Amino acid sequence: MLKLLDLLSAVALLVWGTHIVRTGILRVYGANLRRVLSHSVQRRPLAFAAGIGVTALVQSSNATALLVTSFVATGLMALSPALAIMLGADVGTALMARVLTLDLSWLSPLLIFFGVILFLTRKQTRLGQLGRVFIGLGLIILALQLIVAAATPMTQAKGVKVLFSSLTGDVMLDALTGALFAMISYSSLAAVLLAATLATSKVISLKVALCLVIGANLGSGIVALISSASQNAAGRRVALGSLLFKLAGCALALPLVGPLAKWVDGWPFRTQELVIAFHVLYNAVRCLACLPLTHHMARFCTLVMPDRETPETTARPRHLDPAALDTPSLALVNAVRETLRMGDIVEQMLNYLPQVIHNGDALIAKQIRKLGDDVDALHTGIKLYLARMPREDLGERDSQRWAEVIELTINLEQAGDIIEHMLGAIQDKKTSRSRSFSRNGLEEISALHAQLVSNLRLSLSVFLNGDQEGAKRLRRAKQRFRLQERRFAHSHVERLRQQVVQSIETSSLHLDLISDMKRLNSLFCAIAYAVMEHPESAGKDSDELLDELADMEREEREAADFGEPPAERKTGAFADHEVIHSPARDAS
């Protein structure tokens, strides 16, 4: 029993080592790997080679499958080249199995030693993450040694012989066992390495090991299909096509396993080398034979798994019509409409927030987080839509509008994150500790919240109409908000001096909420500066400009009366503009 536990722990260490290597490589080179895969779609041989290279690095065809399905699900890659990449991924994982079965026992302690040093000393750097990869490789090699050490004495144990006696004749049962282990370990590589090691230790026969190898490949396809369940139909087709290719290879290869095992059993090679060589040869032949069929498989998968309307868990863009991209002015109108919808969702989040502040309503908090996910989804959709728009076809005004849309969507996305942060702070510092604001403190937060919602509505109106007068009102509203925020902060400090217990208990949360509202106000009001920088605003007469300067200087003097440090006071029509950098101004 103890030896069996040793074997299971060694297998767990092997699985953990492959996981560490995969996550470490993706953290260091994830963006580069995604770029290689997304660009390798012109020709099938190139896509096939990209799949081999990426999978050899991350040591997991499942990780490659997740990347590819996400590309297809978002429309960045067609199904046919994605299937070619998946075929290359199967060959890549087979090649890595061959590398890891070499006699590398001397390398394991070195990799672990230097990997730990790099990871602990430079944890937050790329070099530290490479140290994590070294640790994973060292653990894989060490685990293989432990599996051999644990399996060798088990060959004579009666219980073990009974356990593996069922894997001696039925090729279908053996293949299903290999598939099951690959699914449990989430790695066909781990399943193949274990089969090779057990065959070397004579725990299982060569025929059983070959069946386990075929089943392990099938299991990785099932895992990929399960992992793609959250994707849309386009993403799931990738996993379905890859699984069908593996099923075809399994059906053709299993009847030949028995004669093949008898033929090679007398060869002067180690059993482990024979198993790994079969794994490489099986995947290479199967994938090369299937490579010309990717177009046909893509059509078949599209017929079997058509696009269907599914209940939306997050908001999807409604107005971003790809067909309008050929007409930039129309595409900009679509982007503006979607941005206004994004602003409406942020306003919903703001309107729900007082209910959490007053009552700590968990259901409302959940709804706010759901709306935050909607904001992120719309931000991604608008951003990708604008990126596909041909900028060289835009006139000066349309280019300015393009920059305004980008700026506002970024600000709204950041606003959604800030509101979620405010929600977390309320639940952590107030609701969970059963604390409450003082009456005056609650009135101050409510007043700031009402002014914040009003400024958001005004900013969306200014964005839609490009109204110069509205932009001036929004700029003045921003300044009034700042004055009121300072006044309330001073009032709160005065309550602390008076030893108001509720104010003392909620002081940190109170000041954090005021600070977050100030940041939200700056994000909402930034559009005013972009609108006032339009070329048509440059033609105003000097008297009008002098009047605006005088108004701004008067507001600054009022701000100084509330104790603002001199270093923060500025004069000029665009004072305090440094809070939010305007992409519109950069574009012009």
C-alpha cells in the first residue's frame, strides 16, 4: 500500500511539474505566443509548425487549444487554420515526451536549485518566472525517476498484478483507461510518460502501453472539448474538429496495436524508447494525414455545430456592425451609440451604489459586479471595432471623433473598475463589521453621489452633441465638485475632532469613497477638454477667451479659500487638465 501511495504521489508531482512549466511559459511569453498563433494562419504548413513550436514550449496541447479556441471565438482566426494548429500541437507534445524521457537525472537538481534562486530573488521579473519554469522542468524529471523507483518493487506485488490484470487484452478498455488518466491529470504528456515508465518497469505489457498512449491522445481531445464549453459555437468547433481527428486516428490504429507490439517486442531497444517512439510516430503520421482535410473538417463541424442564440451572461455590442467599417463615418456613429450604452450601464452601477451604502444589500452588490462585467465586455468590443477601422480614410473631424470615442470608453471602463473597488471597500469596512456612517457623513456622501450622477449625464450629452456651452458647464461642474469634496473632507475632520464615534469608525472608508468619487468625476468630465479643443473652438474672439480665463481664475481663488496648497493652484482655461490625458489632443 505504501508503494502505491509513493507511485500516486510521484504521478501527482509529474502533473504539478507540467502545470508549473505551462503557467510559467504563458506568463513570460504568453503575449508573444498568442501573436505567433494569430499570425500563422496564411498557410496550413505554417500553422502546423506554429502549433508544434508553441506546444513544445508550454508542454501542453490543452494550453494551445485554449489559446486557439479563444481566437476563433472572437473572430480573429478561421476554423481551418485553427485545426491545423491543433494538429501541430499534438506533434509538439509528442516531441516533448521524447525529450523528457532522455537520461536527464543529473539535470533535475540543477534546474530545481537555480530555479528556486531565480524565483525567490527576482519573483516579479521575467527572469523570476523563468526560474519557475526551471523548477517545473526539474520536478518533471524528478517525478519520472520517482515513478520508476516506486513501480519497480510493485511488479512482484499480488495486489498490483490484480490491479493491472484487467489491462492485458481488451484494446478498447486499455485505450479508455489511457483517456481517463489524461483527463484526470489534465495532460496527455503526463499520461504518456507514465505509460512508458510503467512498461519499462514491466508493470504493464508493451501492447497495453501502446493502447494507453492512443487513449491518452484521445483524452486530451475530450479535455479540450470540455474546456471550450464556455466559448461560443465557433470556439467549440475547434475542439470538436480536433477530437474527431483523434477519434479517426484511434479507430485506425487500435486494430494494428497487437501485431505491432509483437513485431517490435524483440527489437534491441528499451521498452520506454519503443513506447515514446510509437507516440511520436503515431501523432506525426495521423496529423500529416489529417492536415489536407482541415477544410473539409471545418465545414463538417460548422454543419454539426451551427451558431445559435444563447442567453447572454454578459452584455454584447448591439450597434457595432462590421459591414459598416467600409464607411468610416457610419462606423463612427455605431461606435458612438455603443459608447453611450456603455455610459448608461456605468450610470446604473452608480445608481445602485447608495443602496449598498445604506443597506449592504448583497443582491444589489452582485448586480453591480454583473454590470461591471458588461462594461468590460463593451469596452473590449468598441476597442476592437475601432482598431479595425481604416484610420487613413478618416478626415480631420472624424479622426478627432475617433479619439474622443477611445478616450471616453477608456474612462468609462476605468470608472466601472473604481465603482467595483468602492463596492468592495463598503462590504469589507462597513457591512462585514456592522458599522454605519454618521448622519452628516451619509448626507455628504449622498450629495456627492447625486452631483456625480448629474456630471456623468452631462458628460454623455456633451460627448453626443459636441456642445461648446455644455463643455464649459461640465468644466465648471467639475470645479464645483472639487470645492464641495474639499469642504466635506474638512467637515469630516471636524467631526473626528469632536470625537463622533461613527465618524471615527468609518473614517477610512469615508475618505476613500470621497477620493474615489473625485477620481470618477475627473474621468467623467475629461470629455469637456476634448470638445473644447475642437478646431472650431479656436476661432473664438479674444474677448470671449479672456472672459473664460477670468472665470477660471475666480474659481481658482475660491478653491484657495478652502485650503488648497499653492503648488496645486493653476491658472488658465485648462487648469487641472493633467488629471486625465486626452488622446484627442495627442491625435491632433
